Amino acid sequence: MRALTRRGMLGLGAGAAAAVSLAGCGDKGPKGRGPESSGGPEGGDRPGKPAPAKTSRPIGDGSTAFTGKQPRQPSRPVPLEPGQAPPQFVVFSWDGAGEVGNGLFPRFLDLAEEHDARMTFFLSGVYLLPESKKRLYDPPNNPRGASDIGYLTDGHIKDTLKNVRRAWLEGHEIGTHFNGHFCAGSGSVGNWTPRQWRSEIDQAKSFVKEWRTNSGWTDLPSLPFDYDKELVGGRAPCLLGQDNLLTAARDLGWRYDASSPGGLQVWPSRRRDLWDLPLQQIPFPGRSFEVLSMDYNILANQSVNSTNAPAHRHPAWREQATQALVSGFERAYGTNRAPFFVGNHFEQWNGGIYMDAVEGAVRHIAREKEKGGDVRMVSFRQFTDWLDVQRPEVLERLRTLGVGQEPAGGWKAFLGGSGGSGGSGGTGGTAGTGAGTGAGTGAARGA
């Protein structure tokens, strides 16, 4: 297991919330599909109709290729009908998205297949760059070839390529976590200008689009997508530097950003023409404060600065982490139906308990879907597709609901076009208002 410093964890500092708030970074066949998923590359396969022949057109050096529309996508989204309750969207996302030999990438691809879920994988570009070619990376305000998350072995790069390829073919989104993951000092991403962010993005894309040239490997299949078109959003290291990042992202035509340094479980809005989709404060069982919806943050409120705490603590912490995620889902699902965003890393911190917690939460959410609830585990891109077709007045109405706030008179009355006066019956208020007792007394950002 890699040390905590591998992800650039910083010292704890004072923050507004009582909880520690940081952001760490660190082939089964198709299953039956739920009502939100069409399953076919054209968004609507029909029984007896032969699948269209796949075409593949190499792009550039053949590292990537155009293979047509992405398979396994939901049916085309439609606006909510008057009085219709919104679906409960859940987005599980992964920072870095590199395979480092612990089997976590394929583990969660298998889990997603089992439950017809889609996820977002924020790929770090340097995870496809061999260390022998690291000087191709010229990070802003840092020495050439520097990377606070290091470089993968050649074998792990090949495994990452295999899993990224599989992920896209199974309907998941490939976003970006940029490159070197700099979180401290003058070289921190928090200090980068829009032009420097643009350089970082261009380099991250180039490492994906030119892995074949950079590695010399000619016996591996292409990544089956055009990354210039596929890439429509990302998450910044340590949740730093969003203001200037947004300028660069808007100029590139991105559709969303997941780099906000923390939000609440409410319906999102646009910022600089992009959908602002932050990690969220969620209940933290047994504590008086809430915790950001990321594995790294939960860890920091349990073992503080250790990823290998005594094993006898793991069972209770695993349960607490699982219940935090389940509680976040249940609060939204039972009240304002705000989308639920969860961030993770392919790491075995504290014996892998946070990965177990994610799996437990996925299975709990899937059971609600199996009961007939309109619950959709999707990627950020798929959720953005849905947002983009909704009527602005409906989204504005949804944004009037606070955390844990139910719609007044039920959804039929609240979204029935008859006006109304907001929601009622929920917890309302804001997150992170605990007294600061226990593990979390400041805000720290890792990545």
C-alpha cells in the first residue's frame, strides 16, 4: 500500500466546517437494463434486430479511435412532466483512475455491471505516460517531469489502458484528473492561471491521445473513443483552483466541472456556463458534524493522517463509512431528490474499508432501484445530459428545496405548475455545523 504522502495529503488547517474536509486522489456480459438504460449503441436496441457493425477509424497515431456512438447509454432524456417527481440520480466517481495492481478498477467495473450502473472515471494523464518519458510533461510552476503522484510501472499502464477501454465500452465516462496533482507551495494548482490550466489540460489529453507513440507499444488495442469529443468535465486535484480552471474549461466547451471545494445536497446550478457539480456534505453517523462525500475525507475523520491504522478499528470504521454514504443517499431520496455525488480512489486505505463501504452503498442503492424506485446510477456526463433538457423554471423550482427538505404538498403539487411556497418537513439548514469535537476540527485537502 502506498503512503499517504503519495496523494499529497496536507497538514490540517482551520476551516468553516467542523469536519475535516479534504479531497483525496489518490469482462462480464451485459445485464438486463433498467428503465433509464437503452443498452444499445444507438440508444434503443430492439429484440431481433441485429447489432450494427462496429466501425473503427484510428485517430492520430492510433492510440485512440473513432468507433461510433458509445454503447450502453441511457435512453435520450426528456423534460419532467408537470407534477412528476424527479429521478434520484447518484454519481460514483473515481479520481486518478489508474490500475496499480490491487484489482480495484476491475472490481468496480464488475460491480457496476452487476447493478447496471454507470460511473465517471477521472483519468490522470500521467498514468498513461511511461516514467522513462516523464520529461515530456512540463507542469506549470513545477520542474519538468515532476509529479506529486509519481508514474505507473509499464505493466500498470497497460492494465490501466485495458480497464479504461473496458470502462468506455461498458458505458462509463472518461473524464480527467489532469496530471501531476500539485497541492502545495508556489506550484500548487490553486495558483495556476487560466493559460496554465489550458496547458495542463492539453498535456493531459495528449498523454491519452499519444500513449502509443510515447510507449512504443504497438500490440495493444486503441482506446475506442475520440478524447477531444469525449472529454467534457473533470475534477481538479485537492479541489483547488476552480475559478481559473473554469475559464479554461469554458473556452474548451466543457459541460460541467466537479472541482468545487464542497457543497450541500441541493440541486446544482451553472457557474461560468458550466454545471457546478460539487462533492457534498453528508451525515456522519455518531458525530455532530457532516463529512464531505469522498473516501479520503471519511478516512481523515477516522484515522486522521494514517492510512494503516490498527486493524481492530477497521470494522467499526467500515460500518460508519458505509452508513455515511447510505445516509447521504437516503436523505436525498426521501426528501428533495438532489443528485448524490460520491468521490473515491482505487486505494486500500485502512485495509480497504472505504472500498467495501462504496460497494455496500452501491448495493443498497441498487436494492431501492429493484423495488421500483426511479433511482439512476449514472455518470456526470449522463446527468448533465438530463439537466440540459429540463425546463429552466423547473430546475429553478427544485433549487428552492434545502438540504433534507421535502416538497410542499408532495411532488405533484410542487412541480404541478401551480406555483407554491417551497418545501417543508425536512431538516433544512446547512451542513458542517457541529461543535468540532472529535477527529475533525479543520479543513484539509489532499488529492
